[in-house]
Amino acid sequence: MERQHLFLAIGALALIPIMAQGCILPFEKIGTQCLLVDALTKGSFYDMRLHCSLQGEGGKLAKIPDANQLAEIIDHIKSNHLDHSNYWVDAEDGDTEGTWRWSDGTLVPEGSPFWRYDCDSAFTERPTINTNYNCAMLDLESHYRMADTSCLGDVGEIPYSPICEQV
């Protein structure tokens, strides 16, 4: 897949990336981040990580730093009628089962409002403890709370879409 750049020509001397609200297209300002919610593209966690790196001047799967940003992302998904897919985000626990980290090494917040309910008797909001589920996605069926799943997506289902963050 070849990276495409959008540039604005200024005379014959300068090319600058096209910007929108401080973000390089195709990213747009959602809350405090420059994001691309790409409902049309689907694949495994690793395929979508690569896909994000090829957007604009480069991207990565999105890190969700706090509950306010999660709310902004969910509102964007719903208000733009993108609420027909699960979305990959940047979190993994492949190195240490049960310890979820963003790709920058920081810990992923636990509990409400981030994670969907686990299947325990207390309805704990946390990822399940399953060595086969090492990647996180925003789960359509639980109103876009995070859930852990196979990095290939659920077996027998269409793989998920990415939320990319400009780097």
C-alpha cells in the first residue's frame, strides 16, 4: 500500500501538508486528539496498526488517555453514524497477562467507564483474564467500552476497524 500525501502548493517553492483544525488530513480534531475513525477499513489488530501508520504523515492506533476523551470518541462515532463496527485501539496485554499497556508503555486505565463488564458475579468492569485475548477494541455491543479479544478479531466474525491517532 503506497502512502499518499495531501499537500498545498505555495508558489513554486513550498509544499505544506493540508491541515484541518490543527490536524493533518485525513485526521480530524476529536476532543483533544487528531484522530481518524475509519469505519470502512477492517482487519486484524496488526493489519490496522500498519494501516494507521500509512495515514497522513503517519499515525498509530489511538491511545485513549482519559474518560473525557473516551466520551468524545463515542459521541463522534454515534453522531456521525459510524456505530456499526467494533474499533481497535492501541492497548495490549501480550507481554504480561492482565497488565494492559498502551504502545508507549503507560498503563491502560481499569474499571469504569473504560472496560465492559466481565462475566463474573459482581459484574466487574475489567478485561477478562484469557491468554488468547491480548488486544483491546471498543465494543459496539457494550456501547463502546473497551473489551479484550484475539488480535485477529473474534473467530468467524469480520475483523474490526481502526481508530488511528496522528503522531
